[in-house]
Amino acid sequence: MQSSLSVNSTSQAPDTTLKKSWAAWFIIVGFWIFFGLLNGTQLYLGVWMEGFPISFWRVFANDLIGWSFWIAATPGVLWLGRRLPIERGRLARVLPVHVIACVVISVCHSAFADVVNRSIQPFGPPRVPRSFWESFSGRAVSQFHLDLLIYATTLGLSYAVSYYVRYREREFRASQLETQLAHAQLQTLKMQLQPHFLFNTLNGIAGLVRDSKNKAAVEMLAGLSDLLRYTLENAGKQEVPLKEELEFLELYMDIQQMRFSDRMKIEMQIQPETLDALVPNLILQPLVENAIRHGLSKRAASGVVGVTAERDDGSLRIRIYDDGVGLAEAAKRAEGVGLSNTRARLSQLYGDRQEFLLSRRAGGGTEAKIVIPFVRAETEQ
């Protein structure tokens, strides 16, 4: 698999380079054809409006072929611009080279254009024949300023495009690094929860063994095995459907009921339409654990731990509550591993689109409320 991936990646690079090369040539050829047609139109209309009879096709052919010289010259200018970029601190070395290159290109262009003009004769045979040197030197002097402007504009545009591409690449790399950092932080937070949960469960098993409740301890170990299998199977997922999260929670609650026997009652009120909603993986278990540990375990009477889930327009609202000792005790647990990781994970995943509140219930006890965007999990085909 590794080798096939590397082969695919290397085979895609030449394809991308080839496409960029063809696109660059298409732009260069298209621009100079357009420029030649535009210049030919201007020349023809100017002469025609003066009342001089000239051939439309000869004028267009002359300008189109004459300016096509820059189709071959432009890649050379771009190459030289990359090899010798005009930058502060290097002007004294590179500027003379570019000036010489511009003079050479302009001279070649003038010679080429003069040969084309002599062959096509857009305005008819000249009244006074001139030697090649006379017509060439006159054209070279009069056209140099335009070729200089074209040379400088070509360099300027190439630098502008290059700076823009590099800016977008830096922006893309920064975005990738930001995404990777956020993913790494989420993984760290999630991995902190797993040993925290494991140690607490093992402590519960140890308590059962001390109380000589060996059958319950064995059953609890079997339940722990199922829980660990689940966490391993979903280790790489940041979000899972609420249905899967509730299945994991039920396994955890079964273990806790072995510890508390008749002292704990579980209430579940889940709207069916919320079962497919995506929630952070392992987000409910730490909250239920806190409700049991800090709400119910400190009292002799039986208590209730409940979970509700409902859809409210574009949001998913989840409540985890207990009828235990209340918010005063809950405030002491606000910075525990479970709650602090829950806050951090919700913030990382949803930013300002999430809400996490810990409050006193009207009938006594504590309630934790999570509000996140309602997004359905994609069904596998």
C-alpha cells in the first residue's frame, strides 16, 4: 500500500506540471494573437479613415506575424526573470543583464518585423526603395521604447503572479498546519479521558473485590473488556453518531449499576431523530461519571442519573443530570479532567457554535447541558 501511494503521488506531479505548462503557453499565445489583432485593427482604421486604400488582410497578417515574435521571446524573458530576479540589494548586478537582454530582443524583433513587412508589404510597394539597414535601423530606434515597456510589463506581471501563488501556498500551508494542530490537540484531549476512565473503573473493581463481591467484579471486568474494545475500534474518530455514543454509555452504566446496585436509577429520553446526529466521540461518559461520582456516591439514598437529547432547529441539545448533592459540590468538580476536557474538545471542534453549561436543577441536583450544531452522520452505502 505504501509503495502504491508513493507511485501515485510521483505520477501525479508531472501531470500537474504539464497542465501548468500548457496553460502558460495558451495564455502567452492567446495574448499576443489578441495584441496583434488589436494593433492591426487600430492601424487599419487609422489609415482607412485618412482615405488611403489598403488591403485589410495584408495589414492584419503583417501585425499578427510581426507581433508573434513575442510568443517565442516571452518564455525567455520569464526564464531570465526567475534566474535573475530584480530585488533590492541585487539591482546593480541584475539590472544591466536585463537591459542588455531587452536590447537584444528589441533588435531581433525589429529585424524580424522588417523582414515580415518587406515580404507582405501591407501598404503596397514603397515609392522610394530603402535598404534593409535603413528600414531596420529606423524601426529599431522607434520601436525600442515599446519593446522596453513590454519587457518590463512581462517581468512585472510574472513577479505579481509568482508572489500571489506563493502567498496562496503559504496560506494553504498555514491552514493545513492549523488543522493538524487542532487534530493533534483533540487527540491529546481524548487520550487523556481514556486512562482517566480506566483508572476509575479499575478502582471500582478493586472496591468490589475488597467487599468480597467477586461475581460482580468478574462481570465488571467483562464489561470493561467490552468498553475497551469499543474505544479501540473508535480510536481514530473525532465524531460518531449519537446512537453509537449511547451504546458505549449503556455499557458504562451497566458497569456502574454493578457497583451501586439498587442505589442508582437511569433515565434516558432520546428523540429518535437525534440518533443519527454527530457528537464528539466519548463526550457523554465523563459527564455521567461526574454525575455518579460527585452527585450520587456521596449520599446513602438512591439517586437518578439521566440523559436527554433533542433537536432544536439546527442545534442538538443534550442534558446529563442527577438529583444528587447539587451545584455547590458540583462547583468543586468544574476543573476536573472530565469537564475541562469536555470544554476544550467542544471549543476545538465547534468554536463559537457550541455551548457547555453546568447549572443547578430546579428539583435539586446538577445538570450539564451541551449544545452543538445538528449534523447528520453520512450513511454508509
